[in-house]
Amino acid sequence: MAKTAVAPYKRRKQYSPGFVIWTIIKYASLIFFAFMAVLPIVSCVITAFKTDAEYKSTNVMTLPQSWLNFDNFVKAFTKANMLVAFRNSLIVLVVVLAVSIIIGTQLAYVLNRFKFPGNGLIRNAFTFAALLPAVAMQVAVYEIMVNLNFVNTLYGYIIMMCGTDVISIYIFIQYFENLPVSLDESAYLDGASYFTIYSKILLPLLKPAIVTSIILKGANTYNEYYCAQLYLQDKTRLCTVATSLYTFTGPLGSQYNLICAGVIISLLPALIVFIIFQNQIYSGVAAGAVKG
């Protein structure tokens, strides 16, 4: 009579005390930093629904008496002239992203695909420019903006913001290095010009890098405050989303409940865009990470 095979007893995995302690520290730190990241957003939402009397008499984490108090949002939208601010920010964002992507991809194409005297010097110049503190350069930039009559004009601000984005250029260069040169050579043998090779063959393949650049450059442009406050001095006509909230600050104090309501309003367009295009964003960034 054949003996029935008995499955060996599966021993429970033993964990060392050091591993348990490290696991506890790791997850506790993740929870702590996640809490610290979410806390300002939660306090901003709570404050946005409070009246002036509630804000002055309660702490920031005390819940409002009514979650249906939308007066702050109406006041923030009208008094801060946010309709004009959204229009100006949209114009700046679209133009800056379009120009930056076109210039950045073309420059990366030339630096990566063509070897010429000064190629390395140009790359090092971009690296050196990225190391310079932006605030220290504002004196020279302001002098140039004044001499060109670009101060207090939307087109002058757009031209300044279209300045070379070093990080995006290096993202494009890194992605070009992963595209085989045989694509260029085969297209060139078929009679395609360099511009045709760039626009019809290589540029469509740069979609993941372009998505990454749009996220980085777009967030920086949409939230930019210092230069907009400095160069767009007519706040009634040339305000942006970032500078429109300055309406509720003053020497006698700031209306933080209206500021928080304006912050939530300014976040809604970015949130809507992210929800609509989240699949394209995730796929583009993931493809760029795989290529890199």
C-alpha cells in the first residue's frame, strides 16, 4: 500500500528585531510626512468656508459652522478679478509651453545629433546658467526689461518666461540619446531634410519627454509669483492667478479666509486638467522613465 505524501509544515517566517524596528520607523515616517503634506490643504479648505468672525475666534483646524458658506468664494472671485487673472495666466501658459517645447526640442536635437566646435561649451554654459541664483540675476534682467519697454506688458512677461529652461533641455537631450541614429540616417537617405527628420520622425517620439517638460514648466509658470509681481505692475489689467490673491493682503492684516478661498479656486483648473488627462500624463511619464 503506497504511502500518502504529507506536505511539509510551512514554517512561519521569522523577522529579526532590527527588521521590525526599521519597518516601524519607515512606515511611521511615511505617515508623518504624508500628514504634513496634507495638513496645509485641509486647513486651507476649512478656513475657506469660515466667516470673518469664525476665523478670528477659532483656530485653523476648527470646523466651520456651515459647509455651505460660499460667500468667501464669490468675494474672492470678484474682488481679486480672477476672471481676468485666469485669462492672462492661460495666455501666458499656452504661449510659454509652446515656445519652450519648440525651442527646447530643436536645441536638444542640434546638440545631440550634430558634432561641431563649441558643442560642449554650449552644454557647459547651460549648466553654469542653472547654477546662478535667479534672484541675484534680477537686477540685470530688470535693466534689460526696462530698456526694451517690456515692463508692465503681458508680451514682455511672456518673452521673459520663454527663456531657456535648462532642465527641459537636458530631459530632451537624454531622450534623444536613447533614439537610434539609424532613424535619422535612413530618413536622410530617402531624401528627407533635417527639419523633416526632426518634425516628422523624432518629435512624435519625444511625447514622454514633452509630457514631463509640460508638467515641470507648466507648474512653474502657473504658480510663478515673483516676476509677475515685479513686471506686471497694473494689477487690474495684468494680474495673474498667483498675484490676484495679493488683493487680500495689506498693512492692517490679511483676510486669510478669502485668500484660502482664492487658493482653492486657483487649484480647480489644474485639478480638472489632471483628472481629464491623467492617463496621458501617467503613460507619458512612465514611458519617459523607461526610456531614461
